[in-house]
Amino acid sequence: MISGAVRDELIARYSEPHRRYHTMTHVEDCLTQVAASTDMDDQQRAVMDAAIWFHDAIYDATRSDNEAESARLAAERLAAAGTGQAVIDEVSRLILLTAGHSVQAGDAIGARLVSIDLSILGATPERYDAYAAAIRFEYGHVPEPLYRAGRAAILSRFLEGGRLFADPVWADRYEARARANLTREIAALTA
């Protein structure tokens, strides 16, 4: 579904110097989780792979339309490759879900995608800390006091919003450790 030229373009985008977390490492981690999802058929896996390749293709921490622009880019590139409109629409929809990481009840593929995208929250403490440092780098334009307050508020909303992972398998696997990581980071940010 993604040609070699488009793959090269995306790799270049994920290699931009202002990125530290939203890189090919994140994409590869997500693709690995899709590949391990044996409960999906080939079509679902292809759609998920495309959504993951494009979901952070446009990333600028000073803007709020990254997901919309990434979905637009996906639609353009997939249409140029002759992909059917139904698949383009589904890839775009999945990308847009990563803006808020919430899904409607019964949206199993959406739940899987947003859970995979958030899986770093349930990583080991060392890996989570590296992720948090990478996010701080990407928001280097924000003064430290504002960053600390804003990041703590965002993480607190995650904790207060109910289950972090919409997919029950990911919730079982990562929820407890994610809550511990978020609590620990909030404590450090507000100390």
C-alpha cells in the first residue's frame, strides 16, 4: 500500500531534527505491535500499517493540526498510489483518532491503534523516562515552568479519564505500569 518512494519520504519526515520521540523508532515499535496482533486479518493489518506510517508524518510541536495534516498527506499519497477510497477514508479516520486517543464503543481497530500509539506509557520506567525526556526536547520552545505545568495537567487528565488503553488486551498488559509512570512523572513535574 505504501510505495518505496513514499516510504522514503516518510522516513525522511520521521528523521527531521526537531523530533526525538516522534521518530522511526516510534513507528517501528508500533508496526511491531501490529505484526504481533494475530487477531487481525490481512486487510485490517494493512490499514493499520498505513495509519501508523502516516500518523505522525506531519509533526510540529508548535501546531495543533498535526493529525489532520498527517491524514491529509496520507489521503494524497494513498490516492496517488491508486488505493481505494474506502481504505483511504479508514486510514484517515484512524490517524485522526490519535489526536485525542478516544474511540467509540465497538471500534475495535480504532481501540487497537490508539492503544498501540500510547503503549509507551506502559513501558519500563527507564524507557518511559527516555520518552518523557524526548517529549521535553520536542517542546523545547516552551519555557520550563509552563512546560511543567502543562505536561502535569495533560498527564493528570489521562489519569482522571478512566482506562488509558481502549483495547482490553493493551489495558491488561500496560495499564498498571502506565498509571505508575504517569504518577511518577507528575510528581517530578510538580516537585
